[in-house]
Amino acid sequence: MRKTIVMAAAAIFLCAVSAAAGGELVDTRVEKFGYAVAIPVEFFLDGTVSDTAAWTYLPDSSTVPPGPALTIWVNRVQIQTPGSRQLFDINKKSDTDAAGAPDAPIKDLTVLDIRGGYGYWYKESDKTDPAEIHRWVVKVFGNGGVYILCFSGPSAEFAAWEPVFERVIGSFTLIIGKAG
């Protein structure tokens, strides 16, 4: 009992220190679904982690209702066939074609180095209205599944978080052989 209380107090202290520092990331391992990702301490888990998990940050939670939210979510879909490489190639071609179209809805498609899999990410084209929702999407193929990470929020808020979101993207890893 005493050990649990001491550990809980230490965790609260560490979270308070990290939040004050800003931009700190907390490693989140989801072995059941075969991935790990670092999430900003300012984001809280909505519900529980399952094949879909979402973390939310309310920049202006002092207002009622709260201000617009920023969200990071991960969705995993188990696949049998085709293989990870084939799915990667098909999806990447489709998204590359979309990025090259006139008035493209996406831009800046970038291939990721994913141990045990294949991945890439892209940005939605810039928004003109600061209140309009902006998204970045990451697609990872491997470990018997397709993982889609989505970062979303109002354009005005999103821009300030871009360097942190890039670090989150860089932290995503597959936990090989652990996905159920």
C-alpha cells in the first residue's frame, strides 16, 4: 500500500514537472495491438486503448463549452492478405497521385523508416480559415495490420503544435510479434 502511494505521488509530480516544461512526450506502449507512440503530456486519453485510441487536448478548457480540441488518434485494422509491402505500395501510389492533382487535398507525402513494416505520412493542404479543421495522416503497414494515425484540430491551434506532432510521428514504432 505504502509503495503504491509513493509511486502515485511520484507519477503526479513527474507529470506536473513535464507539463510545466511543455512539449514533453510520454511513451505509450500498446503491446496488445503491436505499437508504441509518444504522446504529449498535455493530451488525455479518451476512454480506453483498444484497436482505436484517441488522445485529446483542450487548449481553452476554461470556457463553457471548452474551446476547440486537438486530437491524436491511432486505429489498427488486422489484415491477412495482401501483404504489408503490397498494401503500402497501393496506398502510397493512390496518395501520391492525390498529392499531384490540381487543387490537391494533400501535400508533402514523406516515406517513414519503420522497423518491421512500411509507412508514410502526409499533410492536408493548408486551410484559409483558421477555425477549419486541419489534419495530418500517418499510414503504417506491418505486424499483421494497418495502422492509421491522425492528428487533427483547428488550423490556428494546429500550427503551433506541428513541431510536437512531427516528434510524435517520429516516435511511432511497431512492437514486432505483439499484435493480437
